[in-house]
Amino acid sequence: MFNLIGAVISGLIVGTLALWLYPHHIEANWVETVLLGVGGSLLAGLVTASRSPGGIGQGVSRAGCLASVLGALVLIFLGRHFGWV
């Protein structure tokens, strides 16, 4: 249960940062923001796990948080490019 609560809180933080850093204004409610943050974290985790010998589950780091925000920014860009947003 605490993992789910932690994922929602971190998704909200990552999604909010990504929406704030994106150059164009995007309307999103808190559920969409959480999903964006979680999706960005998953995207960043998949990319970094495929490139690191340790694999998934290395804990929390500043680089991982930055990668999560960058992953969410990529998802926003793809959504705007393909007309999903």
C-alpha cells in the first residue's frame, strides 16, 4: 500500500515539474499529472535499466529524478506531436 502511495506522490511531483518546465501551457488535472509523472518514471526506468549493468531497483537518486522529469517531458512532446494532448 505504501508503494502505491509513494508512486502517486512521486508521480504528482514529477508530473508537476514536467508541466512547469514544458515551454507551452498544458491543461491537466491532478490525475493526468500523476499518470504523466508515473509514465515518465517508467519510461526513464526502462531506458536507464537497459543501459546499466545493475538493472531495475537501484533506489532513489538525483539522476533518476531528473531522468523521470525528462521522460515525462518526452511523453508531453510525443503527445503534442501525435495529437494526443
